[in-house]
Amino acid sequence: MACCRFNTPGFAVLVRAVTLCTTLLSLMALAPVLHCEQLSATDALSPQTFPLVDASALTVSGGKAEPVEYLGRKAVRLTTPSQDNDIYAFVSGTAIQDGAIDVDIAVKITTPPGVRMPGFTGIAFRARPDGSHYEMFYLRPRNALAEDQAMRNHAVQYIAKPGFDWYPLRRQWPFIYESWADLKPESWTHVHVEVHGRSARLFLNGSSSPSLIINGLKGEDLHGGVALWGYPGEESYFSNLRVTPEKPLPIHNGSDASGKWHVVFASDYGRYEGNLELHREGTALSGTWTGQFGNNLPVTGTWRDGYVDLTFTANWQDDPSKPSSTAALATLAGWIDDDSAGGRMKVEGHADGPWSAQRSQ
């Protein structure tokens, strides 16, 4: 009979009340954790502002950074006594994968008269503090004023370290990773960089049109900080740095290239298609190309954490209606992203343009 007292309606109400209180207490205990996680996510995308009126936020290698006033504003000046090494100043507290970077840059060239010096000053992103890895846009203001058109086209430059400095990029992909821009030395230039996934754009002095577009960034890291960069024989000035992270695109490195791919080459000479079959052993790639340019053509190349560089000998036809063809080296470079891929392709001396691919098996 004693147990029957626990089956009364009053007891059921008491049980529900105790359960509700326990649930509320659990939620209250969890609330600070959830709040901190939300704050962390929000903080990661909050703008980061650095007036650069002193060098307190900078970790400098290769030279020195000092606060100065230049052309009417407070700034940081980078200089190096070395004639061989550049100067790299990592901005502590910066972090970005995708988003925007704004900074004001000026350069004063200090080499003796008669010594050619274009002026080299830049902003690095997705950078490591030690300067071993970064991607960067930099300016060469004097090149913008040159009388030679080829030299004028070297006014702004993209590079990625390690492995993709200006020289190999210019030799392998002429005028793809550099361009002309309206620049002057000893004058402030507002630099705006937009980074999204595998692409980046450089805007100057408030223009809505980019001075340089990079489709297929070559850096090894998807996330990193921001750094200031200068060169021997000049004084580089920086002011008003602002880093505005955005929610990054869902990409990752490390995708395998092995398998069958349908490739579209949208060149400046026309559209071409073919099928790649690739096999990977470590960093080495091998396989075949079948389609326009020939069938079962041997392909060789390299793989680096999802980045591929491939070559094969193509059978090029200036006039497809005629059977004759000439041998030409075809090169593809770009990223594998799960079941899609893309980058830059060229057939040496004949065609150049972007390529894209989808995994077919």
C-alpha cells in the first residue's frame, strides 16, 4: 500500500518540476561555453586595425622598422642595410584566410643616380611569422613610368614563397602574374587586396577595377597572418593597416590527383577538350592525355599537397581542317579540389588560358 502513494497526480507534477529544474540548470551551466564559442567565431571574423604609428606590433627580420612621419602622416618605415636580403615585418595579431586587406604604402628610392631601381614594396598575406611561407602583391612604381612597354607591364607583381618568386613565374607564365598600374614613387598608394579561396585581386587608390587578378593562388597555406615587405636600396613606408576576415570558402589542400578527368581548356586561340588519366606515387604523377592534341599522349608531372604541374607533348594544328601538325609542349598547373580542378594551361608558342576539369571516375 505504501508504494501506491507515489502514483498520485501530485507526485507526477513534482517529478515534472524536478526534471524541468534539472534541465534549466544544465542549460545555464552550458550557456557560458556556447557564448564563448559564439564570441570566438565572431572575433575570428572581426576587423583588425593597426594604425602603424609605431613598430610595436611588428616582428622584423632582415632590417629594422621605426616610427616616422612621411608625406604628412605617421607611419612605419622599413629599411635594411643589406644589399642582398629583403626585409620582412610580420604584423602580430593578424589572421586571415579569406577577406580583405587595406593599407597605405609609399616607397622612397635611395640608390645612387644612374642605378636602376624600380622600387619594391609589398603586402604579404596567409603568411607565417618566420617569413618562410607567404603570398604577396608588391609594387614597382618606377616601372610604371618606363618608356618600354614590357617594363611598364612589370609595375605590380604577385609571388608566393617558397617556389614561386617573380622570375620563374615570369619565365613560365609571361604577364599572367604581373601587370601595369598607375603608380608613382614617393607618393602614398592605397592598396586593397581581396582574397577568396584560390583567387586574389589587387585594387589601387580606390579604383573599382582590379589592377591584377590571380586565379589559382600558389601558396601552400590557406590561412596565416599579414606582413609588410621592403627591399634594399629604398625606404618602404606603411600606414593604416586594416584586415577584414570573411567566412572562408570550403576548400582544403591535399586532394589526390589520381583518376580520370575531363579537361576543358578555354584558350585565347579556342576551346579544347581532352581526358586525363593520372596515377600518383608520392609526389610524382604519370598518365595519359586523350582528346584534342592527340591520343594516349604520355603525361608527367608533380603533386604538392593538391597542387599539380603537368606536361605532355601536344600535336598542334594551326588549321584543324588540315592533317599536318607540329609538336608543342603543353603545360597545366593548378589545384585539385576533391572532384574538380583548375588552373592555367598553355601550349608553348600557340595558346594560353584557364583550364578546368571534373573527375569522371
